[in-house]
Amino acid sequence: MSTRTLSLLLLGVITITFAATWVTKEVVAQEPSQAVTQAEISRAADRGIEFLRQRGQADGGAFSPETGAAVTGLCVRAILEHRPKAINDPVVKNALRFLESKIQSDGGIYSKGSKHRNYETSVAVGALIRANEKGQYDSTLDRAELFLKGLQWDEDEGASPKDAAYGGAGYGSHERPDLSNTTFLIDALRELGNDAEDEAIQKALLFVKRTQNLPGHGNDTPHADAVGDGGFYYTPAAGGQSQAGETDGGGLRSYGSMTYPGLKRMIYDCLSADEPRVMAAMEFIRKNYSLTENPGMGHAGQFYYYHTFAKSLKVAGVEILDDDSGKPHDWKMELGEQLIQMQQEDGSWVNQQNDRWMEGDRQLVTAYALLALAQCK
């Protein structure tokens, strides 16, 4: 059994334990929503995949000319999560050749001159792992792992564990670290077989703790108790920043698309459902449950939010989630229904309300939607 396979099996055990601790008997007893069927979810996914296959790919195998390997990596992963055998599809083969063309001598997978080397490499790793059925990418993945660990802010960058940037990752090697990029790096390292005790994972934990609005549990920055709602924000580094803005008192507002990855990170660390950090994050999630917007951000980053929302709750093993009023939500069915309603006639998805963070790019947004739908099955 490979290290990567063993890592995924162990994560499954952690997920089951977490879910069993968190979900109450009353919640388990709730009847699931019948608003949308699994067949309808599968049809929506098939339409999205056909959009990517027929109209989403540019010359050279790339699904989008922007962000180098990133959008193409997300599209490949999205297709393969729904259709594992599609590795032999000519469109997927062309996309994989494009990703292979971005493999650099330092082990990274990115376009030359890119300022997004961590983001591109982390996403490409996820695609290549799913395409690695014969071990043809083993060497590439091993080198990518070393490259990603080298990007992390630590002693090599002159940082110490007391620094707010320590353990985080930015878009590139010397970019200010943030929770979004750190999450991509953590996900890649986990999929590459690194467990909770890995040195790089432990360093990342220090950074993630400092992005949670919760005093007394690892956030030693001045922002820890300014909001105190248990949610997560963008970065504690360089004075701190939240994409959701600041309170009148200078607190960094929590928002959905950072809080769900924060929850997932804690599960990766084997924290139980009754651990204060987990309980605080779940309290924020219950109070801000929404599938019509990215809580705290409106429609900005809405499809990125759907992707992180679904992946995090799936990893947590949460099937039914009570909101703040006590209403139970079968989030898989509700998310499936929401995405089906938002699908365009050509099978794609696009953020028609706010194109911030490239959510006007149909290929990128379709990949986000397909990755979210994969968690609804």
C-alpha cells in the first residue's frame, strides 16, 4: 500500500470519528431533502464536463490562458473526480500534456515568470495525483512536494514561530502568506501523503490558528478577540487583512470561504468535535449557513465558496447541518439544487453577480461547480 493511499485511509477514519462525535441522534433521524435527485446531480455534472470538453479548451491543451497551470489543473481534476476513466479522453490527455509542459527544473509546476507558483503547483498536484494510475507522475510529484515545502514561510525566509507569517504560504516564494494559498498547499501536501505530524503541516497549523477569530487558542495577534466569532479571515501577516473588511474597532471580519477551509484544516489535525476551536468554527458556520452567497462577502467568490463549503463538510463527515435556528439542512441536496438552478444553457457556470477573483471565467467557475457537485454524491 502506498504512502498516499494509507494517508487517505487514515483521513477517512478521522472523518468518521469526527462525524460520530458531532452529529446528534436527533440530526441523524432527520429525513433527507427530496428537492433534487442524485440522477439530476449527475446530469448537471455531465453537462458541465461536456462544456469543458467541447468549448472550454484553448489551443495547446489549456482550459484557460490565465494563471498558467491553475485553471487547467482544476478542470482536469474536476473531470476526473466525476469520470476517473476519462484519463484516456483526448481532451484530458491534451490538458495533461499542457500541465507537463509547465514542470520546471526546481520541481514546481507553473508558467515561467509566474507570480503564482504555489497556487499553480498545488492545483496541478491534485490533477496529476488523479491521473497517476500507472505511477508515471511519481517523480514529478515527489519533486513538487519538495518545491512546495520550500515555499513555506519559515526559518529559511528569516521567520520564527513568533512571526504572524510563519508557516503560511502566499502565491509565490516571497509573497505575503494568506489562508487561501496556505489551504491549497496543505491540501496538496496531504494528498501527497504527509500526515498531521509532518513538519511542514505543523508549521502551517501555527499560521492557520492565527487566522481564526478566537482568543486563547493559538491566535496571539491583536486581532484574536477583536471579533471573536470563531470564523476565519484572510491573513494575520503584514498587519493582517480580511477580504470582508474591518470592524469599526479594527477587527478583521470572518467570512465563509475562509472559515470552511479553516474547519477542514482542523480535521486534518485530528481535532475532535468538542475541541474549542472546532466548536467555535461550527458555531460561525451554523449562524451563517447560506447557499445564496459567500457569507460576509456577498456574491464575491461565491463559487470558490461552494467548492470549499462542500469539500470541508464532506471531509468533516457532516451529513445534516443545523443552522442557528435549529433548522436541519441536507447540505448536499440543497447545494446540488442551487448549482442546478445556476447552470447556464451551455452547461457551464459563471458568476453573473460578481466576477471578482476571475469568477467571470466560465472554465474556472465550471471547475469549481463540478468539484462542489462531486461532494454531493
